[in-house]
Amino acid sequence: MVLSSLSRSPHGSRDRLLHAEHRIAERYAELVRLAYLVLPASLGRHRRVLAAHSLVQRSLPDATAAVPAPRSPGADPDRPLRLAVVRGALAQCRRPRLWPEGARPPLLLVPRLPVVFGLRLAPRSGGAEEMALGQALSDLSAPARAAFVLLRVEGLTADHARGVLEAAGVADARSAVREAARLDTSLGTAAAAVLTSDEFDACTLRARPTDLVRRRRRVRLAALSVLAGALATGGLAAVTHSGPGTPDAPEPRSAHLVRVDPGAWADTSRVDFTAWPARGDRVRDRALLDRALAVWADPPSGVPVDRAPGTPADPPPRAPRLLYAGSVDGHAVVVFHDGQRLVRYGESGTGERLALARVDDADVTTAAAVVLEERGGAVRYLLAPWVAESSVRDLLRPDAPARPLPVARDGVTAPVPRWTGGGCGHRPALQLRSSPAIAEHHAFLLADLGGLTPAHLTYTPLPGHGSPPAREPGEATGPAALVAWGHAGCDLDPAGGAGVRAVNAWDFAGQDLPDGGGHAVWTCARADTWQGPGNITVSLRRPGEDARVVARVRSTATCSRFGRHVVARTHWKSPHGHWYVLAAGSRAVTSLTLTGDVRATRNGHTLAVRAPKDASTKVRAHLASGERLPEVGSAPSGGTRS
């Protein structure tokens, strides 16, 4: 690749080339991060890492290429390198007009250095904020993604970022910068710190082996092919006999399982699934463990495999941890953890079954329970060793006390009724308390949403009410939190909840309704998944009434750390029989403007305007920063409204 700003000069070529090489070496990590963030996430982390390094390494001109011309004072010395990386990354994102939608762009199919065999490389995994930001970036077009990174990571102005994009061949650089600016406004200043975290550092990597089981099979097949060719070429005839001692017999792997000491959780700074000991009455049953590992490595035809969204189906890349092996209600159950996933293997009268779920970066709450057995409308959980107290409460009855939940010595709970939808009379949730060795007086709620792990329920109070302050989710065990979840509990979707990590109910606005309608609260319930995307449900509730769902939006950053501003609208009939348009925004909203069949503007963050029942309207908020915010679910704010 030749830098666009290079000019041919016979003088000083070698010195300038050495200077360019030195500059790349100095900024290598930053340039690789730039390339990694611009490249599409659909590549997968391993291919994306290698492609990012390849782009930066190819940004250095060869000895015969032109070299940079002398620069005027104040010129940006990194612009040629930055431009080369952005141009290369955007080129690799482009697809020809008739290129298959599911296939990788053609330039990414060309093999280039560096090449890695036998290892999978990936940056260190981040938390929920990093996953949410990664999803928000993947929703942008490639030019807008590049613009966002230039603005937030490289610190360029909008004009300079547009200039880089135009030089890189982007046809509508101005629109790309505007698209990036909209995301930047919704995310806030916290995005800059997250963008520089390990999640997006393609130079600080974890190395894992590739699929060892399949690799061994391929080697064997290759060896057999070579042997067969030799026999055929030599005209040899051979009769082989495979006895009990044949080397091809699969080697039992249960002996290689990692087993953690029972007290390790109390003496570690990492309180997650890596601190779970092996429990159950069959942890020494090698035959059961070998069967479980064999099915995980290569599920036979006919074995049902339940894989949560975004969870790789790969066999174990190394010896996993054994968390549980035992008999539950007469059926064998085995649970493994490989550092990124939970795997549950079961045997019953109907045969074997397998379930996999992503649990990377679990913590003291999201690693507190695993769904061990589901039968007869009830579920048994395996609780973490640091859970000191366990109980069950009905989310829809916030005033009713929680009932104690019996737990066996091996951590298996008594059956807990499972809510399957089709009615909303009861909504069972686990209320657990951590051991004082982990945290003093730390209680939290978990709800079964159909996944291998229950979702962590949290709550963010109205601005100026309670602690922690607004936008900081806290545990949903206080009176206000239980009231909020008493209204929002029925909106939890057990059918589509697999892969949900946590759900936060954010009371973002309170409003006094006209005609003596009482005080209403606007809530945004956000379900964050392990893979990153989040779905929201916005509702309006009044005392003594079921919450009214205002909007549902899928795959959005709204109501997260990177979408801290929200405004919503609905129609409402007052006790006097009058119809109103109600609207409310979060605390940074300074005024609301209603357009459409009815027009109005109100200062503050709430609005109530008389309007016909079928009036077509939209609301727009003005923020304290001067920005404008469309109502939740509209096209400019992103996401898909349902």
C-alpha cells in the first residue's frame, strides 16, 4: 500500500522511510486499535485481530515507494499513516454489487501476513458497557464507524475526520460524520474510556488452541490417506486388525478436568464461575463424565442441542472446569465451564441432551445460579458457593415477604415454579444474599427467563430519589425497586429471554396527570444480553393499575450507559373522559415539542396536551447540551420498534 501523501523525491528517501517506520513502531498499538474498531465485527475476533495487524503493517511503504514530502509547521505527522489504515479498513469492508450477503468481503478472503496456525487470538473480554458499545458500533455503516473512531479515539475534529474520510474515498463523508455524531451524542463522554479498554485492544491478546478434537481427526485422516496412497502405489495388500489396544481408541478426558478447591471462592478477587468447586454425588463417575465430554465435542445425530444466542458451538478448546456431576430427580446432570461458556449435559429416559450458554465476564450476581433441571413446570437451581441465604419472592406482590428456599448441601435447590407466560398471576424470582466474606448485606434478585442462567434484576430510581444516583443501577431489593418490578414483572419474556444477562428497570420520569389522574411514573426496562445487544420496553404506570406498554425497541443502546437520554409518548384517557397526548423525557431534557396533528411546546421534561384519540403525533426533546432527541423507537435513535 502506498500512502496518498507520498511524493517522489530522490533526496532523503531512506531517511524518510526510516522515519515512517519509526513512527509506525511508536504508534503501532493505537493504529491497530483504529483498524480493529473500523473493521466489521462480523469477521469474528480472531480474523479481525489479524486483519487489523495486517493493515497497519502494510501501511509502511517499501523501499522503492515514494516518501513523504516535507511538511509545513503544525501539520499532522500521523495523517498519512492514519489515512492508510482507514482507507485499507474501509476497502476491506466493501462488497461488490452482486456479492453474496452471507460471504465475507472479497479483500478479506485474500491471505495476508500475519498468519497464525493452531491458535485463536482475541482481545480480553470487557463488561456489559464494552459489549453495548461494540453492538452500537456494529450497527453503524463502515464510514460512520470510522468517523466515530476518528472523533473519539484519535481526537480529531469533525472537519479533520471528514477530510480523512474524503481522502480515503468515502463518497458522502459529511453524512458519515453526522451519523457518528448522533451516536456520540447518545453515548456521552464515557464512550472514550470504554473505547480504550482491553476489549478493543488488538495488541493485548488471549491465545487459545483451535479445535483440538477436530485437528486430531484431520491429522489421522491425512495419515490414513497417505498410507492408503502408499499401499496403492506399491501394489501392496494388507489385512489389518484393530484390537482393544488400538491407538485410535478415544482417550478418556475426564482425568484432565479442572477441579477447584471448595474454599477457593473465599480467597480470590475473581468471584465468578472460575471459583466454583466441583459438586454432586457423581463427580468421580468417569464413565458419565467421559460421555458428557464426548457429546459436547461431537453431538451425535438426534441429540438435542440448546444453544443460547451468540454462543459458539465449538468443542472444548481445553480441559474445562467441572462444576457439577450428580443425579437430580433420578436423572444424570453434568455442568462444565470453559472460561467463556457454561455447558450442561443431561441423561434421562428420553436420551441425552446438551445446552450451551455464553457467560464470559460473569460476576458475583450473574454467576450465582445455574438452571440445573427443568421438569413439571418447575426448575431446580445450582447455587454458587458464596450464596449464604436463598429465598423466593413473587415479583407481582411487592408487599409479600420472600419465602425461604431449601438448599441441599451440594447447592441444589428445591423445585421453584417456572413462569411460562399465558397469564400473569405469579412471577417467581430468586432473592439471594452473598456471604459476608464477599460483601456485607448484599442481596439481589434473579429471574428465570428461559436461559441456562437466570437474569440479574436491577433498578435505577427517579432522579433525586434514593441511592445510588440516577443512571447507576442498584439491586432491586428495596421498596421502590420492588414496586417498579411489581408493574414491570409481566413484561419479562420467558420465551425470548435466553441469553439475557441482566434487566434494569429505570424510572426515568414522574408526571402529574391532568383531570385528577394522579401521579404516573415512566419506566424503561432494558434487557442486556451476553452477546451485547439490548432490548427495551418503555411503560407508563399509575398506582393500582397495570403498567401500559408505550414502546418496545430491539437492538438499541437506549436506556444504557451509552444511551442515557430518552423521551417517549403515548395516548391516555383521563378520568373525565378526555384524551391526551402524554410525553416525558429523562432528567437532561429541558423542553418537549409535539408535532403532527397537534402541536405544542412545553418547558421541562413532561408534557400533557388534549388531542383526539387517533391523532398522529411525534415528540422531540431538547437537551441541556443543545442537542435534539427524537422519541424512543424513531429511526434516528436506532433500533427496531415493535
